[in-house]
Amino acid sequence: NRKRAEGKPFYVYMLAAANKFLRRYYAKLRDYFASPDTLQSVDPIPATLKASL
């Protein structure tokens, strides 16, 4: 590990990596939900259930 070779404690660099991942993940979610054209409409009754009614 590069960070371990630099002498950083395990907890410090693992926490930094987790924060970096979460920051990127939530940015993707924010961008996805911010644009309404990407959201698909949700049918509350699935087609398979409608066919059996």
C-alpha cells in the first residue's frame, strides 16, 4: 500500500478512502435525481398482476 509506505495509520487512510467513495456516490445520486427527465414513471400495479385481474 502506498499510504502505508508513507507511514500513515491504517484507520486514517481507510477512512479517507471511504469518504472519497461516499462523496462520489452521493454526487452521482444527486445528479441523477436532480434531472427529472431521467426518472422513469412507476406503475403501482405490475402488468402481471393486471393480467390476472
